[in-house]
Amino acid sequence: MIRYFKLEQGRVLEVPDGDAASILLCTDLVEADRLLLVNQYQIDEHNLNSTMDRDELPRVELDTNHLAVIFKHPQRYNAKDNFVFHINSIGLFLYKERLVVIAPGEVAMFEGRAFQKIQNLQMLFLKILSACVAHFYGHLQVINDIANEVESKIIKSMENRSLLQMFSIEKSLVYYVNAISANGRVIERLKANAKNALTDGLSPEILEIVDDLAIENAQCLEQAQVYANVFAGLMDARASIVNNNLNVLMKRLTIINVVFMPLNVLASVGGMSEFSMMTGSKPGNWYIPYLSFMVGLTVIGWITHVILQRFEQSATRG
């Protein structure tokens, strides 16, 4: 699907057809759209396929009549992704009088405060790249919040489910660091080609946006690296917490088993009929020896528990 837009009074407005449009937003391309972009706008078919390949590396290419940029941006997170954050590619093809944007359908384009007071296509081109960097920022905050929630579950967990979720988050962060770093190389390449005749050079104001974009991407990369290093460094500690929780549970179960072991032995000696015979209780007075027996079992269990606590405290001190 191809949607058409134009710049008017500093804003990006949608128009019904391509005659008055200087901006093309292409999403969920069908074969007819692909032929139009290749034949009419002379977009290289390899570059066109690269915009739909999430594994494609970001890059900048100077073609005969346009500047082609493949950039990375995070895919919108879905609950079905199971804590795996994916990355998509977006393609921007800047001509002297036209900008073609090829993006996945889930990307919200030309929305927000950043897309106001747009002076020309060059500024819009850079604002789209800046929006991709801001999108990474937002996802990093979400990842941090999710990781904190998963960590709170790991503290009480005795299963590997929460630990596997943390592994997925750590893996996603590694891909994020790689994508943001590759985007930074694209931005540096744009700065190096700022005076290219294809785009009539970049004005001082546009160059300032490029510098700001480079700083934003560098800060985003640094934040992603910090998160990745922290998560990786604490992964062994989280695994140890899960193992320790399981050990604590086994210790408690062992204590319960030890406490009830002598009680089971005493209760199983003979049977209730044998106990009645040994106590010589009459039919009307059966509750007296049985009640005394239950009180005796309770006292023995309590004494056993106290002895085990003393052993545990002495072992802890040692």
C-alpha cells in the first residue's frame, strides 16, 4: 500500500493521489507497488528487498538520482513475543524533490511533536531517523521495567521460567546494541556526505540536526550497553537465587520429615488396639490415654524441632 503526503506550512499532510505528493509512505507492499517503485522511481531491487529484511545491516548508498538509507528501528512489542524484542529495517530514499519511505505497517509515521515545523524534505528525512532513535529509547525503558518485574519474581521463584525470560531480554539487548551501533555508522556516513550535490548540500540548520542525531544515537547506544552489561553481570547471581530458593525449600521439607519421623515410629508401634491393651483403658476412659499419647507426641516433635534449630544455628555460626 502506498500513501501520499506533502509538506504544507511545516506539517506533513496526506493527499489523495501522487500528482501533488512529494512524500510516499509505502507499507505492506504488493507486487504492483514493488514494480512501481522499481520502474518509476528507479529504486534498486536489492535495496527494496533490504527494507523488508530484518537481518539487513544499516547502510548508506549514493545512487544516480537519490540517496538510499537502510536504517534500523525496534519492532512494536507484542505479548506473544514472550519477552523477545525484535528489530526491523526501514528504507528512506531521498530525491531532490521527493522522499520515499518504505516501512513496516506497524510503524507510526509523521506523528507527534517532532514532525512539526518541517521546512523541507531533508529535515523530514532526518526527523524520521531521529524518531527511530527515540523509538529505541522508549523500548529500552520498557525493557528495564520488564526486567525489574521479572527480577522480583526470580527472588521468590524455584522454577526456570522467569530465568529464561531474563535470558530472552538479555539476548534482545545484545541485538539492540548491535543495531544502534550500526545506525551510528550510518549517521556518521551522512555527516561525511553532507555536502553532496545530490541533496544540494545541507544547510547549517540541517547540519545541526545531524549533529544532534549523532549525539542522541550515541547516548542511546551507551544506555543499551549499560543495560546489557548489568543484565549479563547479574545473570549468574539470578541463577544462584533460584538454586538457593530450591535448597531452602528442600531444607524445610527435610526438617518437617525429621520432626515427624520419631512420631511416626511411635504411632506405628503396634496398633491402636494394642495401645488400648497396653494402657489397660476401659471403654469409657479411652480418651485419657489417647489424649496423653497425642500430648506426648506433640512434646517430642517440639523438642526435636528445637534440637534441629540449635544444630542449624551452631552450623551458621561455625
